[in-house]
Amino acid sequence: MRAYGEGMSPQDSDPSPAVNPIAIGIVLGLPTGAAIGVFGFDNLALGLLLGAAAGLTVGVAVDALLRRGSDR
């Protein structure tokens, strides 16, 4: 019986991208949306919602483009 993690090589694990565009989009969208919400709408919650939605949308689009490019 092997101990946990013993005998595992990097090739055994799932290949995961080093960069997660969805997370980056949300992380950049939240502060941008907060600034727009506070200064543009005078409502922080509305800005955070718009920023998260925009960041998520851009992140998913970039992720789809990267996956399509790597499948070729």
C-alpha cells in the first residue's frame, strides 16, 4: 500500500491551464465595476454586478478562444 501522493508523477494529474481567464476577468471586472458604480451610478452594488457580469463574459470568451486554438 502506497502513501498518499507517493508514486504520482506530473503526467498522472489532469492537465490544467496555468492561467484561468475567467478568474482574471472577474478579478479585473469587480474593481472596475465598483469604480463605475460609485462614480457613475452612485450605487456600489449595481457597479459590482455590472463589473462581475462583464468580467465573466470576457473571461468566458477568452477561455473559449484559447481552448479552440489549443484543439487545432
